[in-house]
Amino acid sequence: MFARGLKRKCADGDEDMEGALASLQRQSLLDMSLVKLQLCHMLVEPNLCRSVLIANTVRQIQEEMTQDGTWRVMAPQTAGQAPRDRLVSTEILCRAAWEQDGELPAPGSADGDAPDLVSHLCGAPSAPAPRSTQGCVWDVDGPGEDRGSLQKSLDQIFETLESKTPSSVEGLFGDMDSPYYDLDAVLTGMVGSKSARRPLPSSLFRGQGGFLQAGRPPGPA
Amino acid sequence: MLLSLPALHLQTSEYHPLFQLPHRRLGPWCSPTGSPAPLSCETGCGEGSWILVCRLLVPTQVSLLSMEEDIDTRKINNSFLRDHSYATEADIISTVEFNHTGELLATGDKGGRVVIFQREQESKNQVHRRGEYNVYSTFQSHEPEFDYLKSLEIEEKINKIRWLPQQNAAYFLLSTNDKTVKLWKVSERDKRPEGYNLKDEEGRLRDPATITTLRVPVLRPMDLMVEATPRRVFANAHTYHINSISVNSDYETYMSADDLRINLWNFEITNQSFNIVDIKPANMEELTEVITAAEFHPHHCNTFVYSSSKGTIRLCDMRASALCDRHTKFFEEPEDPSNRSFFSEIISSISDVKFSHSGRYIMTRDYLTVKVWDLNMENRPIETYQVHDYLRSKLCSLYENDCIFDKFECVWNGSDSVIMTGSYNNFFRMFDRNTKRDVTLEASRENSKPRAILKPRKVCVGGKRRKDEISVDSLDFSKKILHTAWHPSENIIAVAATNNLYIFQDKVN
């Protein structure tokens, strides 16, 4: 269980137990949220309310981690921006909806979606360039290899998160009977990655590989 | 592309095994068993003790009937009641709503069907049948669609049903799925015209040259039929998912709200609507808040409220401007720092908002509480009721399994003195605003015999579990009561538990 595992794993650390525990919880919550976001994103039209709430949770965790310095890796491409800009973007969640928007203005609505439409046609609506690559990763009509690698990488994620059983997804999102802290693998992954690199959300969501690059070090500046 | 992943599709997989139901009224359930022994109701809910009146299942096979056919539901439902073992995802009830007199009760389900129940006529020798509802009409309101342009499946699930006030012999209701609102007319027919000579038996027009006389048709009585006909289809106005519809007190307009916009419609005009709220940011990256529910004031046709995922409620006045992007009132409770966690925002997200019948109060439901707000006080609610506070320590797990995103609804009783909302494990809660007493009841077949008084349930919070208590860890989170309805004037409630509809009635009543 959690307490025992923690003791064992953190024996070498000099942080006090409570602090470590809190940061472990935070980290596993972050990991869980990122997986949820990723899965949201695979839907053509995700539940917007849920996606926004999860994204806000990630932002909150990220902000806190940035403050206490546990958020270590900075994305090269965003290095020059203010911290706020590096926070995870909701845009990715809403991609489907955002895409439709230009095509389906509310009848009689005066505000008009014309700007959206225009920017949509231009391919990169009012956003920095990296975003334009994001579409093809998830696009239904995207290249076959992308889909394949996506699936493979997702499998990798699940394997990382739950290394014991093949039914990793169930392990992660399973029923109430398995308490949250039974996600031993998550904790293992966290402890293991403490010294290692963490993916940066902006690169997570903008780069071609997104979250799937988690295992690799961030690209060169 | 839709991937069925456990994380996103929380399956309410378990259905009770059940005998085949021979009759629409579920024979054994409603058979007169004499008046049950008056059980002592220790807790005393604010509204007395409740008895199960009937349990209704949604009749199946509706989708096989075409809309053009005259559907005699009274005949259909005798033979097509759904067996539990065949119950599917499509049978799960997704909305429940009484009409304005309480004579009719409509349910919508995930399969796009609407089932209307009618209250049993009162008769002197069958007093025990008071409050019983029988199937009146069933129809397929929405069909699954596929948007080829967006490569998008549009579910047929009925998100909301709202009745229009009755103005003639026919009944009208609005039903909506994620994208399209439909206006349905439900009417009875017990006569048919006979003796036309302009058409032949098959209904084809005769050659006018062969007709030498004009015969006036006569109306002949026939078996009562209940017809449901779609009268208006309000489509193509919502980019996001419609979560609420609300009929205005002017009876001429209604609004439909999705995640980011609210539109105002006239019942007569289907190709045009007015956008009255739009919170979509120019840059979707900045999106941090969505609209979760919206409702018109019951008496003031210019006033409406909408709630958000950040736990706030905005009251808007349509007289102020065409686009109500500036609220008139803003209801928000300051956050309690002692309860702060990463889940604070998620659990404060409002899943339902309802005006009281008087129009003086607003009730909101968030994940753990129900709150009552006075329209004249914006900085905090006047009442807060804990629905299942014992889940506060379980939020991590509930986030993990996505239960934390469940959208529980809430309802007022007819006099605004009691409020009701659902919980897990087929539990639902009632709070008496005057006595401050509350009760937890269970809608389940195992634990409620017809006409017997419902036993209040208790969830054990820490310490030793008493005999009749249930521990938090053994709650079944797949059995959730999201949708309930309260009769507009009497103490009769309808509680939807997966594919079952339970009707309970106050014993004292």
C-alpha cells in the first residue's frame, strides 16, 4: 500500500514525509489528469465541461509546481514567454468544437463567427505556429502512421502507469474498490522520474507527439 | 472517431434481474395488499413518510413504429414492456418532467425515446391507486445522426424535456438532444371522419370527373388513440452540447443553452434564433468556464439565470441589452479556505439551477451540496445542504473514475418548502427548509415493497457501523440518481434510477 511503498521509496530522500506525500499526490493527480485530457482529445466532440474542469485542474497543479520549483523542464520554444503562457492550453480540448465553430454560426446571432471562419480557413487561428501541427496528430483523416504511433505511444503510457497487469486501463480508471493510492505504478513512475525530465504541457499539447514524448527528453533549444 | 474507453464511459452496467413484466402496470407491484402496517419513521423526513406507488419501465420497441402511424400506446405497452435482462444503455432514463398540472409525466432516455405517463383517474373504490401512472404515449423523439461534414456522431439521447402550459386539449412539449430541439404535440383522437367520396379506400384522390355529388363526411367514434406529432424542429443553432431548455413565462419563446451560448427562440420560428449569451472567448485557449444550466424566471419573462462550471450564477435582464453579456446579478460564494483542494473548482461546478415556484429563490446543485439563494442576496446562499459530504474524502477516487463529473439535478416541491436531489447507491435526499430535517431514501426494487413505507437510509461516516447503516466504501457508484421530478402541487415524486422510474407518494397525502 501507499504508506509502506512510500517509506521504502523515499528512504533516500531528505524531504520530510508529509511534503513528499503531498507532492506525490500532486504528481499522480497531474499524471492522471494529463491522461484524461489526452483521452478527451481523442474524441471528436469531447464533453466540454469535463475537459475544461480537467484542464483547469492541470493549470492549477502546474502553477503550484512552478511556484515551488518542482516544475523543472521548460520548453525551449516557450522559454521567452511569461509563465502564464506556458500553462496548459485548453484549446486542444476544444479543437473539435473550435473547428466547427466557423462553419456553424448560430442563426440570427449578431456576434458572428466570421473571424473564426477566416482564421480557420487560414489554418492557424490567432495562435503561434506550433499549433498548426497539432491538428494532424489527432485528425481522423491524419496519416496512418500517426494513428499507429499514437496507439503505440498510448499503450506505452498505460504500461508506464501500470506495469504489473496488462489491463492497465482498468487499473487506472477502475472501480471504486481500488483506492487511488493503489496506483502503485503511478507512484513508481513518479519516484522514478523525480530526477528525470517532465514533459512540459505546452509541448505536450502543441508538439506533434504531444504527451507521447513524455519518455524522451525535451528537444534541443 | 469514438473510442470506448473505460475512463470516459462510466457504465451503469448492472441491471436487476427481473421477472418478465406481463402488464404495463407491473402486476405484483401495484396489487392491493391492504394498507401496510404503519411503520414508525424514526428520522421523520420533512414531508412525512413516503411509499412506493409504482415502478415503471420504459416500454421498448417504440423505435420500430414510424411516426406517421397512429400509435395506440395503450395497446402497445401491454405487450412490449421491457424486460430487465434486455435493458441496454439506450434504456437509461436521461430526464424526467411533470407537466404543469401533474397529470402527465414525461421521461426521455438515451435511446432518444420519450415516454409519457398519465396519472390514473381517481375512483372511489380504488383509493389505493391514487398517484399511479400508466403509459400514455411513447414516441421516438430523436434519432442518432451522423454529421458527415464534421465526421461527428450526434447522439439521440434526450437531454431535457420541458412541457408547455396547456392551452387546449392537446399537450405540447419540447425535447432536446445535444443539438436539436423539437416541439411535439401529443393529442388524443377518439373519432374519425367517414364518408369522404373525394378519396378512395386507400386515400388516393378520385378522378374529379367521376364525382357527381359532394358528400359531407361524418365523425364516427373509434378507439382512443394518442398521437405524438413533431410540430417544429429547431436545428442548426448550437455548436456545442445543449444542456438546458426553458420555456418563457410569455409562452411564446423559449431558450436553449449549450456549453458556451444561450439562444432565444420563438415557438413559431424555426429558422432563426437570437443569441442572448455568448461566453466563447475569441481565443479558445483562454476558455476556462462553461455554461452548465440555464432557466427563465417563472414570472418575469425578461429575466433568466445561468450557472457556470466555476460555481457562479448570473442573472440577466433581457431588457438591458440584446446580448446579455453583462449580468444584472452575480451570485457567488467566497471559497472556504479550509476546504481548499485541487478539486475545489470541480466540485463547485454547478450541475443544475432551478427557480423556486415563487420566483424568489434559486436552487443550485454542485457535486456535494444543494444551495438556496435569495435573489436579493448575491454574496452567499441563504441555505446550504450537504448531500453526501462523506464523499469529500473520496474525491481523488471519484475524480479517477470520473464520477466527480456526474451532473445531479435538483427539484423543489410544490410549495418551495422541500428540495430533493439525487446521490449514489440509488439514494436520493430530501431537505425540509423549515424544519431543517433531511432524509435519505432509496429507490430500489430490493428495498421497497409497493405501498410500504420507505425506510430512511443512513450512510455510516467513520467509527463503528450500525446494523442498518451502509458504509461509504460499499456504496455502489454505478447506481446514481441524477434525475428526479416533483409533482407541481402534490407530494408525488418521480425518481429515475437507470432504466427504472419510481413513483413515490407521501403517506399522509
